[in-house]
Amino acid sequence: MSQKSYDNKPTLYLIPTPIGNMEDITIRSINTLKEVDVVFSEDTRETLKLLNYLDINKKLISCHKFNEDKVYLKVLEYLEKGSNVGLVTDRGTPIISDPGYVSAYNVIKHGYNVVGLPGATAFVPALISSGINPNKFLFYGFLDSKKSHKKKELEELKKNKYTMIFYESPFRVKETIELINDIMGERNISISREISKKYEEIYRGTPEKVLSELTDPKGEFVIVVEGCKEEINYDNIDIKDHVKELINNGKSEKDAIKEVAKLHKLNKNDVYMKVKGGK
């Protein structure tokens, strides 16, 4: 389904808001907030502070992760009436580790336009100020809050060669850095907190060095982790075990066989025969 974003069709605008410094809001975001007919907001109290700062008066409707499965119907009601709708979260860009996806998905499904505005988000400034190679990176967002699940996620990521970016709360950041150190070993990381605010801080170095300096975590954190630099030798890895490991990590058997064949530089049919018990 194609979209011509500016064909005057009723539109849902995904509007980034400042992550700390009010000056980070774009002129276009301000104008769009003025022009839309209604604003759906993660926390109406937070959004009201922003609108008051900008001297904008708009109807606000709550739309957060606990009610979005139903509230998107209200978004569609406004669009069906020909209204333009804005959607904001407390800070940053909607949908990026924040609510908004359910609404955007269903608006697209019903044939209306969804326009995402460029603007503030935490992981980009954290990445470019980290001193870690940004040429290829994986934005992961939040790791699981449960320690056992988080360990499994990091185990799956430890051989990834790309720079990795995680969000973390002040209550779990030290635990997460400890797990990165235990599972991924000594590599460069960068921890940014309170990005764009007066008390912004960046900690750089090995996980152990960062932990020694991060004594009293406060604020929201972005963790940037250097990718794996080890060259993996697949010659001593059993083909069947490798396929099984990928399947256990969520891949289909077909995709696991395809990936193992590529990594081991083998024919797919040969890998298939080994997995199925052939020689």
C-alpha cells in the first residue's frame, strides 16, 4: 500500500518532543502541534507542560502502553471525520521504545496517512558522542527487566560485530553493565545519562572502569557497546549443534540451515542432510 504523504488525506503525525532541553524541539514540530485537531499523548500532564511552554492550546487524549490497544479506535474516529491527529510521547520520538506503534499500524491498515517528523531521540546523540565506531549499529532498545532473560539476550548478542545501543533505567543500569562485562568481556562501552540536560554525563571505557565511576545512577541511560572483534572459527563447531542453537534462539529450521551453511561455507543441501541424520 503506497502513501502520498501530503495529498490532504487525514493524517496521523508522529511528533518528536524534547528529551530534556526544550530548545531541541523543531520549528516543524511546533507548527504541526498548532495545526493538528487533537493530540494523543503518553502522559497528558507532561504534554500539557510542553504545550503551555509553547503557548499552544489543544485537546489532549491519553494514549499509553496500557490503553493503546483500545485508544487507537479513537484515533481512527478522528481521522474518519477528516481531522488531523498528532501523537506524542513524554520525551523523544514516538514508537522508539515508546507507545505509538499500535495506533500507527492500524491507521496505515485503514488507509490513512502516517507521517513521522524528524526530531529528538536519545540514542543518536549517545552514539555519536560515544567514541565508538558508528558505521554499522544495532539499536536494541530496552533489554528484558528480568535478569535471567537479560542474560539470554546478551548471550545471543555477544558475537554481533555491530555497535549495539541499549536503553536502561537507573535501577538496573549497574546490573546490566555487570552482565555485559561477564558475558561480552572487556570491550569499549559508553554510558550517557540525562542527554541534553544541564547534568548530562558520559562515562567511557571498559565495563569495569565505567562501573567504578557510576556510583549513584540517576536519570535515564543509553548504553553504547562496541561490537565483537573476534574472528569466529566455525571449523570446530558441530553442524547439528549449530543449527539447533539457532533454532533455540528463534530461527526457523530453514533459516537456521541457510545461515549455518553460509557461516560454514557449505552447501545448504549438505547441511540439511547432516541435520536429518545423513552423512
